[in-house]
Amino acid sequence: MEQLITEIQPRLTQHFAKLVENKKIAHAYLLAGPRGAGKNKLAHWIAQAIFCKQKQNGYPCLQCNDCQRIAQNNQPDVVTIVPEGNSIKVDQIRYLKSEFVKSGVESNRKLFIIQNAEKMTVSAANSLLKFLEEPSGDVTAFLLTENANQLLPTIVSRCQLVELTSLTTKQLREKLQANGVTVQKAHLLAHLTNSPKEALELDADVEFDQLLKNVWEWFNQILRNDWRAFVGVQTKLLPYVNDKEAEQRLLQAIILLTRDLLLLKYGKKDDVAFIMYSKELSEQNMKISESGAIRAVEAVLATKHQLTVNVSFQSVLEALTLNLFSCYQGR
Ligand SMILES: [Zn+2]
């Protein structure tokens, strides 16, 4: 199932192969793109291309010792930094620098990859900045992020920005169906995530399946002005949400439901995510005003933003439930 980066990002791998071949690799790259776009894979693939001794036209062989060790994060001249807890701390960057002043363990070539680079603390970012300004030796840096806007502009200006786009929803859907996911589920999963891997994990997750059924029941109750929806937050939704990621995913599902309703208002059946419920959604849709449907989408988007602040998820969802009642019931 593992998809090759040359398939996910054929244009970019071709571009970097040419740079490797012509020895034109820059000192620092910022790889920016959504989850599932292949940022980490691309960085590792370029590292392989640089270190591979059997490369052809800049393409790594993927078989040799160097290629394999890089794939396993086990090549001492290729160092990856990941957040410790919620941030990348200045000590991690200091460690990186100390590693890099030593001459290459196996060559003079060195490369580092910083995942979730937006999570660098300000002091970590400043420490890295000095390093980027005076690179010692033959060093290449890859900073990976989902959102380049969250990095210090001084860092961004030191890097060449490479933007990765992920699979289109349609491509992902086809891929999921090819892996045995039902048409309806593939539609929904392709709207919930960009990552084929995550989508397949969710497809196999029984609890997530139940949560989807429950969130639909909750939403349908709101549409029918049934106040059991309010109690449902605690009994039907919260038991299935154990971490921040699950909270975000639940809200994403709710965003899709409100969005589906709006799409149906505009007659755009093909873009609907919850096609398994499109019949019921269409029926309820008739009773809802256009402005109410728009306000509902806005309300959920605003809620998603609130989650970054520290409030209990239960109170956030309860407030949202009331808010949706008022959007859809026109009060
Ligand atoms: Zn190789």
C-alpha cells in the first residue's frame, strides 16, 4: 500500500533529481504542504539521492546501503529533529549544531530534517537562524511544515520555499476504493483527511465508525428540533473522543455535515461528503433557510478555532449544539 514519493510528487522528485545531478542543491529548503502530501518522504528521498552511490540521473537506487539506512533513519549524516512534546526546543537545535560541527561521520556531506518546523520556540528558531546564516561545510537543511505562515519570516527568507500539494479528493477517493473501501465511505474519508494512510486506518477503526453514526444522529436531531441532541453530546459523542486529534476530526465531520446541507441548498450533490445520508439531508434541507445554513457553517468553523484556546471540549460542543439549533430552527 505504501505509495512511492515519485508517484505522489512526480514533478518535484524530477526537479530535485536534476538538482542533485547538477550539484545545485541549495543550503536550506522549506517544504510546506498539508498532511499526506509527502513532505517527509520527499526530504528522505532527496537525502537518498544525495548520498546514493549508485544513483542514475539523480534518482536514488533505493537498494544500496546508504539508501536503506536513510529510509530507516539510521544514517549518521542525516539527522531528523521532531518536536519533544509540543515544541522544538533550543537544546535540540544546539544538539544539531554540535553534531554538525564535527566533520561528517562517513563523509563531509550532512543533511538535517526538522519536522513540524513551526513548533520551534523563538529561541530555537533564532539559534537555527544563526546556523543557516553561516553553514559549516556541505550542509543541507529541510524544514517541514503544514503552514509556512507560522514560521518566523526571517527563517522563511533563508530557505527556498517548496510547496507540496496533496492528492486531489478525487484521486484519494479512487485510491481508497482500490484498497477495498466502499464508495460511500471513501467519499467521506477523502473529505476528512489528505492522507491515504490515515484514511485506511480510520476505515478499519470500529469506534470511529460508531462515532460517525452517532454524530449523524446528533446532527439529525438538531435538524428535527429534537432536544435530545443536547444530552447526546455527553452520551453519544464525548465517549468516542479521547485526544486532541479526535476532537479535531469530530469537528471536521460536523463542518462537513453543515457544509453538505449548504451544498444541497445550491444543488451541488456531487460534492457532498456524507452521501450515505444525502436523502435525509435533502429532506431536512427544505425546511432550513439559506442564511441559517450559512450561519451554521460559520458557527462550526468558529468553534474549531476556539479549540486552540483551553476550554473543555464538552462545553464547546454544548455551546455549538445550541448555536446550531438557533441557526437551523431560525430563532
Ligand atoms: Zn542507493
